[in-house]
Amino acid sequence: MGASVSCAHSPAGGITFGSRIILSLLWTPDELMGKPEDKFAVRHTASFNRNPPQRTIPGNTRAPLNPELQNSIRRVEPRNGIKAIALTFDLCESATEKSGYDADIVNYLRENSVKATFFAGGKWMLSHPDKTMQLIADPLFEIGNHSWSHANFRMIDSDRMDTQILWTQAQYELLWEALLERVIAKQIDPSEMNKIPRTPLVFRFPYGACSPLALDKLKRYGLPAIQWNIVTGDPARSRSSKEIAKVILQQIRPGAIIICHANGRGYGTAASLPFFVPELRALGYDFVTVSELLTHGPAVFSKDCYELMPGDNLRYDRTIGVKPSDNR
Ligand SMILES: [Zn+2]
């Protein structure tokens, strides 16, 4: 399908993430705006939880990672003092819910041309196909893999790790293909799809929890493990928009990776954007996607995964991933 569709790199070698033509011809402005109620999570039935994607093994594979990308990446050290930073939003969805889509965040980013990376669960993509296609098609946004159903990778075995990683790669691929079909049906030049990566290029561990085996799998699957060095704490209902902005403005540095949530669990996140985006731009910072950030300099990494200090996320292992239903 689509003989001219091959890779997502421009002739200059820069990575591109979408097509303004596709985005504007497939959806009306109203459809892109979404609805406030999209933000709310819905608990769903056990039967839905066990649905795999229509394809469980991705057709496209990636080359294994080079040594400099094989650990847990916390930030980048940009060359020549370039003030590039990556704003990231997780779209987490566990086995027992349909989580939300925070339209206010996406709309602010679009209105202000802010590049960002969304780490989407494969199950989130399956339950939000149209929103996922909109994000995939948007040149501002990179879509990373955030596991299938938000498993704790310190608590699952090797087979489940494969499922969590590969089902998500496959689900993205299915939606990429569905997008191509819509492009063809709308008589848009299918070569526009060359601007959109064929698979997610980066991965984020749920709870920031990894293990040597999990890192080894990502190495083989060619997916760098992207952590963060600035934690906004936005899943806490008590965290105000101004507090989120303050943390970011105090801790910002060139090459920073900031973690927020766009699945409805970032309570003050959307309202925090006007408090820090213009200010960071005034300071000369440039918002880029994670894969672009990785081209600006060497990754600063750790052998372990944690929130801000080694060991600080071990508490999740006592409560999350203990029941089989937690991890699929
Ligand atoms: Zn998450």
C-alpha cells in the first residue's frame, strides 16, 4: 500500500513528524479542538481490557540502539549552548480504564506552535484512534511508546515486556496505515505520509520503572528509554498551575526533558502553559521534540530508572504490578 511511502526523514536528514496538509484536510478546526469532556477517564469492563491490537507484531522493525543511547536518558547536553528543551506529555492508560485526552493542552500547543512529544500507551491509542491520528499527523508532535497498559517493568516477566512494547508499536503502525487510507480516500498526495514516522522512535517506562532486562529489550528494539530531569508533579490534584510553572522555570536548563500528563490526570497542566511557555521563549529556549533533542548533543543517562533520585520510585513496586490485572 502506498509505494512512495518509505521513510520519515527529509532530504536534509532532519526528522519530521507530520504534515500540515494532511492535518488541515482531514479534520475541521472544530474536530481538532476536541471537547472538554474528552478529558475525563472512564472505568471500563474487564472484557475490554483483554483486547489485543489487530496486529500484535509490528511489521516495521528498527535497528538496535547505538551504545550512547542504551541507558535511561535523563536529559541532553546540547552542543554550542543551544537552548533546546523537550516538553513531554504522557498519555497513560491502565488495563481497567479508558483515560482522557486533555484538549486544552493540545489546543494551546497548536495555537502557539509549541513542539512537544506525547508518550502514548498502545491501549490509549486503541481507545482514542481519531485523536491519535490527529497527533500523529501534526508536524508539531512526536508520538512515543508508553507501553501497552502502563505495566510496571520491574514487576513483569520477559514475555509481558515484549507484549507491552510490541503491541504498542503495532497499534501505532495500524493507525498510521488507517491514516494513509484516509489520505488516499481524500485524494491527498500520499507522499505527504513520508513526513510522518512509520513507527514510534522513543519509549518511556510507566512509573519510570525499568530493569536491566527491560533496557536490554529496548536496545534490541531500537527504542531509547526517555526519562526526564524536570518533574512537574502534575498528577497531584493539589499542584496548582503556578506551582507547575515555577518548578519548570526554576529548574530549566538547555537539554532539559520535562514530564507532564495529557490524559486528564494533569489537573493544572493546561492552565500552567501560559505561565511558562512565553517566559521560556523570552529567555531564548526552543521547544523541540525528544528525537530532535537527541540530535543536539550527547544524552546524559543513568543505568537505573528513577524520578529524580535513585530508588525514589521503588514505592510503586509495593502497590502497582502486584495483581495480574495491573499488568496484563
Ligand atoms: Zn504514564
